[in-house]
Amino acid sequence: MWVFTTFGFFSIVQKQPSDDFLTVRARAAGDLDRLRDRVPQLSPTITSGGSDYPYRAKIPHAELALALAKIIREIHYSNFKSAAEKELGNARASYLHKVWDVMYPLGKEKATTPVKSTPHSPQMSPAANAFGGVVIDTQNRVLLREPRNHYGDYVWTFAKGRSDPGETPEQTALREVQEELGVEAEIIEAIPGVFGGDTTSTRFFLMRHLGNAGMPSSETSNTRWASLSEARSLIKQTKTKQGRERDLAVLDAVQELLSLH
């Protein structure tokens, strides 16, 4: 069994049928240390080279079952990846986002009952070639940008762009937000889906506004905070049909995420 927690990732197995204990394996020694802080019954860490799980410990089935029940009762966060980032940092959170991305297609497997498509359904693509951010404030308003000279026939849209060499999707999205909107933000979570526009397939991240970071780049002529309903009206001014429907689909996905928080 794989277990992802806010303090570590574990693979739990019974190595031999005759074993009366479980082996808890980890790829980072600190994960087992943090688990032991919560579960003192866990044995000392055993280090063994040549394995994809170099750190392991043992614990009776019943003890681990009780410990997991306690850990579950202590869940009070609304977003797992954000809670893990607070305890484990940005690097580990980026791995969790990648796991999320890999597992997301499970929701797109063929169902026995066809799902009716809607005009604003995300246009799915095998992979994103651009990344962007939807920045919200404490009132759940979104920050839109007006491209200079309405480039590409966009009137109001979101910050997005292609990656520079060596950038992660998260780094690209944060950079584009800072450059095109002139604000600093932090990622809350990935917005489900890959959204197809005129020239790119974009993965967006929902972000929290932290403060101003100077003037937007010359590619932006104006920025504007808007409620979700106001944003919908502004986005509908965009002339390019595919880009307009893409941004409306992104807005729909954001509204759904906010309703779950």
C-alpha cells in the first residue's frame, strides 16, 4: 500500500507470508523519522542499499492500523498538497503535483454511461506546452490582464506562457504571473485539466495573491481585479473563439475548485 501524508511518502508491505509485522519503506530517511514522532512503536530505521526504498522500519499490523486512524482523525486541511508544502517544502510539493498530474487521467477513463459535453468543457491534450496562473485575492476575485493592442484578439485573459529552459511548470506559471500581471503569488493547487487555445495547450495553477511586484511587462496594457461573474463578462469580449472558450473553461474550473474550499 502506498500512503501519501503531509509529512512523508511510504510503501507498506508484508514482505513474507509468515511475517507478523509490516515493513514501512521510505525513500527519504526523514519521512520515517516524522512517522516515528507520531508512531513511537515504529522500529528504528534500517538502511539497506541497492533498493528503490533505501529506508525501512517494522511495526505490528494492529499498531499501524491504530496509528493511521489517529492520523486520519487529525486531518483538518482543505487541500492536501498545500498542507504538505507547509511541512515538507516546495520541492516535495512539486513531486505531489506531478503525481496529481499523472493520476488525473483516471477521471477521463471511458464510463459505462456517456458524459454529456458542455460548451465550456476543457479541451484535453496529452501534454501541456504552456503554463499559467489564475490569481485570486481574499474576496475570491480573479486578476485578469488586457494584452497590449489586444494581441491575438484577446481582450481580457489570464497570464500564461511557455517554459524557459530548466523551468518546472510551477516556476513557469509563477514567472508568467509576475511578468504579465506585475504581482507575486503562491500556488494553491493545480487546476484540473489541460486547456487548448489557439496555439498552445496550457496547464493552469490556482494562485493566492501575495503583493505587487512592480509594473507588468510591455505585453500587458492593463490589469483588473474582477468577481467571477464580472470576469466571465470580460472574457466574453475576446474575439478569438477558441481562446475565449478556453478561458471560460478555466474560469468554470476555478469556480468549481473554490466551491470545494
